[in-house]
Amino acid sequence: HTCSTPRLIDGDDPVYCSVMSDDRQYHLQFDKNAAASVDQYLEYRRIVGDDDGGQPMSPEQYEKYKKTVVKQRIKNRLYVSWTGPAGMDCKLVGPETLCFCNHRYKQHKTDFDVIPADRPIMLLCRAQGCRCKAYHYVPLNGTQPIRCSCKHYSEDHNHTKPYKCRKSCGCSGFSSSFTCSCGEPTHRHRTIIETKDERIARGHPVGHDVPYAAMGGITGFSSLAEGYERLDPSGIGPMPAALLDEEIGPNDNPFLRMHRKQLEPPGSSETSRAMERRPDESDMDYFERQYQNRLKAERTRARQRPAVKHGRGPPPLQK
């Protein structure tokens, strides 16, 4: 069984833990000593994945595995993303992301002693009986599969290129007009599998070296958001202060353009001082202070509005 990250609630004994196994949620109860063992098992599962064949390794085998396989994994990590025509990573593939064959990314071959020279890189599905020869991401419409132009779902098509429909409808291959959040249809996107050097050349993040299996394009918490929700499309990291201080223009993120009119124009020295970040001020304290300043400004504007008196009837006629 594979488990996801638990919710450990620290406090008095006992410690409660919620884990996922075989798409079911289990609520377990441990003492604090056992909770540390759960963390160790989850760390083991993230590193080894399904390479142990369902039989946990001995401590000696585990240490050998980390010295050989993990070292090679970090060196030859592959980054997987679903990219739009503008080059933005609309979806960064992680261990649990489904392939067109309905198996997860972690069920495909992701570790290589030598990275193949051919492009695109073919990641064979290791699930028993699956004929998928290469990982291919297909988006979901909420929790439902999307439809092809032949009106049948993606799961009704073959798992190998050109992904023809199995409903005998004459479909020449899966092609969907389902629109991504970036505004482009699905058929204009492509799944990119690239090395670290290739990803850096595209100007996209590679994150830190981690020992975990099948990390794909996940490089941080921002990787879990869709591409248009990241203020920095590349996800490389914090933008320079000079760039953040520029006036919002037509090429900026849609979220910023939408709230442009609500932002107070700079100019007054008092406003500028209020916007400045104080020394040793955390992110949470800074944004909380800005929020309180905005509430204070709204109350001030409300008090300055002229009061409207409502009478009980029409004004008397003037003689």
C-alpha cells in the first residue's frame, strides 16, 4: 500500500493520523513514539516507490538503494510538464498525475542510468497489462475525463498513438477542443519531458535536488498551481523589486490587470512610507499590515462621504 502525507496533530497523547491507501482514507491512532515510525515509512515510500515489489527492503538493502539508485536519480532527473503554445507550463506533472492510459506518473519508468538520446523521451508504463509506451498527460474537466471531437471520452480511446477511438466511430485520433485555463484548446498543448539542462535553457525552474521518486516537474508548492495562477510564469523564484514596482500593463498577469483599478496610485509620501517593508518584517506581518492600512483607508473614505438624509415624505411645496 502507498500512503500520502499524513496529518499529524501534535499535542497530548494520542496522535491521530489520516492516510490514503488504495484510494481509501483511513484514520489511525498512534502514540508519539509510533508517529515517528510513520514518518520514516512515508519517507521510505516516497524514495523507493514501487521498486521494492511490495516487500519492504531490509535496512541494509535500503541504504544500498539510496547510495546507488537515488544518486543516479538525482543526476538524471526528468522534468515533465504540459505546456501551452506560449511556452507556459500550464500543468506540472507530479507522482500522482494521471497519464492518458489512466495510470499515474509514478507507475511509469522514470529512472534511467543513461538518459535516452532520442526525443521525445519515451516513459514506458510499468502497470501490468498496460500497452502505454510513453507518458502523455491529458487534462480533466473537474473530476471527469474530457471528450474528443468524436464526442467520446479520452478513456474510450487507445493508449498508444495516435490514440484512436475504440467505439468504431471513424475517429483518426484523440483531439479535444477543451479549453485550458490559459485560454488555448487542449490540442495546442504538448507534454514535454526534458532534462535539467534542457529545462534551464527554456528558462524554467529545476528546484533543489531531492531523492524522491517520480517528482516530474514538481519543484515547490507553486508547482501545484495552474500556470496562469503563478505571477512568475517560469516559477524560477521571487522577481526583482524593480520589476514589481513597474506600472501594471497589458502584458501582466490577468489577476493584476483585473484589480488594477482597486490599487491606490503611488504618489503621496505617506502612502509610499506605508508600503515600504520594515526591517526584519516577515511576509505574514507585512501583508497583514497592508491589509489593516487598507481597512483604515476604507473607513476614512466612508466617513468623508456626504450623509444622505431620508425624509418620510416629499418636501413641502414652496409658496
